[in-house]
Amino acid sequence: MFSQIASFVGTSRELLNLALTCKPFGWQQPTTGLEWSLAEEVAREVVCSGRNDIEGARITLSSYARSTTTWLSVLRESEDPLKFDTLLGDGINYTSDGRTSICRTQTGDSITINTGTAVARNYIMESGTHYAEFEITAGIPYIGIVRPLPNLDPDRFSNEKYTSFVREMYGDFSSTINKWGTGNVHLCQYYSKDGSKLWTDWERDIWDEMSDSDWEGMEGCSTGDTIGMLLNLHKGTLSVYVNNRRLGVMKDGLSGSYCWYATLTKGTSVTIKDDKALKARDGV
């Protein structure tokens, strides 16, 4: 019965509306033998079925917890799983309940040194093609991809600056490096001010990294613009779009697993989203 209901109720919003308008469906019924309502059971079955799984991505959802995290909320999360779930560094905060919008409010003397980073660590891209957009609502962010590193404890950096290019920030990740394949691009970012790229294998000299910043199609953007990034792990490329206009391939030679991230200087704010319309149009 539950699978039949799930086939007719398309989304968590529709399921919630049904629960609110139909008492036998929305309230716990002792005769069913369930610890939750029928609506919750349908939501649980949809989540466990993997109906909302994304090909090529390993997604970690919130766990059900009685009285705090419902199956309906987990289902809602599975429908739009892309979010900044990890904040690193001082002064970086969420500006939306869904953890998709972030800002950096802490002030300092240097916009270069005082940075904070937000990572979509629960959305790990391992194969296939993946597209995300980053709307700049203020400032000059750095946007890119980074390895799904262990040992990223937000409390450790809550009162400190954080930069993704310093290997010592991550501790020992030797046990996971083999899982990344043969590629040596462990981090690659786009600087919105001038469009330059910066990438590292955490072994290169900083001057080598700085001298390898140009790429064909390089172009900056500003507040109000939307940066699109297409990670193609079939071809091993990272392409950049600005306001739906393709600039070109910023970096090739990519392999293994990556997460989206944004690094913010003071006064910068960004919103991340998965543009399903563009993906459908371009076959991503």
C-alpha cells in the first residue's frame, strides 16, 4: 500500500499536504503497528528506495531522530541535497534556513588573509557530470572543487582564518588519498574578480600555482552575476559559465571525488543551487 501511495504522491510537499488534510494519514494510527504516521512511513519508504538518488554522487542525508528529525524532513532534504553543510573559519554564517546561502561578516585589515570557507561535504561527486550555480549577492568569492577531506572539524577553525590551500589545515589524510585515483588536482578554484584559476596538489610551490592562473576564456564577474560550474568526470574537466554563458574549460586532468566549495572574504555572500533546468536543457 505504501509503495502505491508513493507512486501517486510525487514530492514531500504533496505528502505533507495530504497528511495535513487527511487525519488518518497524518496521525499515528495504533492499529498499523507503526511508531509514526502513515505519511511518515511513505516518506521513509521513498527515502530508502533511493528514488531521489543522483547518479555519480554520494549523498549523506540527515538521520531520522524521533521528535527532532522526521522522515518527511529527510525526504525534503533528499529532493534538494546540495547545500553548504560545513563552515570553516571565523565570521562565516548561514543566511538561509536551507544552508544554501552564506556570508562572511567578520571584519579585518586584509581581505586576502581573513577568509572563511563553506564546503558541500555531504554531496560528494565521484563519477559522471555535475552542475551547480553560485549566485554572488555581495563581494568577490572564490568558487571551486576540493577533495572530500577527513578531519575538517568546524570547531577547530571557528575562531581562526581558514584557507583551503594550506595542507597543514587538514591533518593526515594519507589513508584516503588512494581513493582519489591518479589525478593530482586536489583543489581548483575560480576567482570571481578577474576569472583567474588557482589549483594545487598540496605539493606545488605557491609561485608555481600563481603563475599557472590563466586559461582560455578567462573572465571575471561581480555582484549580481551567477557562476555556473560543470564538473565532467568522464572527460576530467571543469568548465565555467557566467550567467548561463559558457566561458570554457578552466581545468582538465581531474579524476576521483570532489565537493563544491566557496571561500569568502569579508563582506562577501553567495548562494549555491542545483540548476535542474539547465541540466535538462544541456543533457547534464
